[in-house]
Amino acid sequence: MPPERPAERPSMDPRLRARMIAVRRQAGRRRLKGAAIAAIVVAVLALAAVATRLPILTVNSVEVTGASYTDPALVADVVRAIDGSSMLAVDLGAARAKLEASPWVKRVSITKDWPRGVHIDIAERAPVAGYLATDGQFRVIDDEGRVIAALPGQPTAYPAIVPTGRAYGGGPALAPGQQAPGAIADAGRLVRVLPDELRGKVVEVGVNEGGELELHLRPQGPVLLGSSDQLRDKLVSVLAVLHDGDPASIGTLDVRAPAKPVCEPACKSLTTAAP
């Protein structure tokens, strides 16, 4: 008997075969695409590493504006850290955070001035008043009540905040950068909104234990303002009384109700006819 022939394998469906070939080709293209992307990334990183070291892309000019009271050593340290850095990699965020940590600094703007410059603009806090602390030093505050300096003596450029009523000692011995308590912060805001006509007459700002505010004027007596509400209306009332009355006759002026100011003793009108 003739030997049996092996069974023939059935032929593959042409459509299935074409699909398998297409899948293999697609996988190959993905591998090639991944390798190409990796090569491009490596090349870009290499170029970036080279570019950051090119002298033409390094900072050679750092301009600082607005730094009148900010510690010069701090400003110089920030400038040194930026100068010579790559324009592409310079850490402006770290420089901004370092400057904003200064008690005198309110805001900082740092921008790149291409091709090789950096501009630092500092907005400083403005001193408006101060108070004597329990440690014997004078704390200078801005209009938000932020302590910006501790001085051994009392500055004369702005009014002092003093306790009134029963003496309760000095104010808190806060470190520069800390926030003064509410009544002292209110006194700072009061000084900020003083009209120019009144500002020159203010010797001190009084704060009692209840947090109520006073103005001590030259040559008049105290002006009772009460709480920090309606400060502008109260100051307008003070000016109206000073304009319409005889300032020398005012002992105490109470404008806690700004629409109904009260003088003690009664204010003498400048327009009152002589008897």
C-alpha cells in the first residue's frame, strides 16, 4: 500500500493574513516612533544644557527700584544670586520670596529684560505711626498695622500711638514683620486717612483699653472718635467744627456720633457777634 500523505494544512483566510501583517507593521512603526521621540528629547535636553551655559544667555544686568528702606545687604544678596545666572534657568520665585520676607517689603515684581537683564521693582510699606513697647523700644507700623521696625528712640516724622484712660503700660514687643493687635492697627489706619489740613495738628493718637480712638491736637484738646467705624465722616465733622468755631475754645470735641458733634465746654462760634 502506498504511504499515507500528511494531511494538508488548511490555507489562511487572506483577510486574516492581511490583518496580521498590518498589526505587525503598526507595532514596528510605534517602536520606531518611540525611539525617534526619545532621541529628540535627549537632543533637546542636551541643547538646553549647552544653551544655559552660553555667555550670551547669562544675566549681566540686575536693576533694582523702590528699595529705600529695605536692608541693602538683603538686596545685594539677591542681586548676587541672580547676576551671572542663565536667563533660561534663573530662579525668580526664590528671589521674590527672599525679598518679601523683609518687614519693609509689601510687594515685589521681578521681570526678565531680554536678552540679558532682570528688573526688580520693590513696593515698600509706608510708616505712618508708632508706639512704645514694653521692652522700651518704639515700634513703627504701617497703615495695615504691620510692625516694620523697632527703634531705640521715638521718631518725630509721624505721630505716636499712646494709651489713654487708666495707664496699662506699653504696647506688645512685637518683632518686625508681625501684626499689631486690632486697636493699634486701627490707629494706623486712622493716621492714613487723616486730611492734610488736620494731619499737621495731630500730636498723638490715643487708644483706650476698650480700643476707642482719640486725636490729640495742637493747640486744642482731645477729639473723641470712638470705634474705627465711619472714620472719614468723623474726621469731616472735626474739620467742620474747627472751621465754624473758635479752636482755642475747644476743650474736648466728641464726634463719636459724627452728625452731632459735641464740644466741652460749648464751642464758641467765630461768627458770634460781640455783646
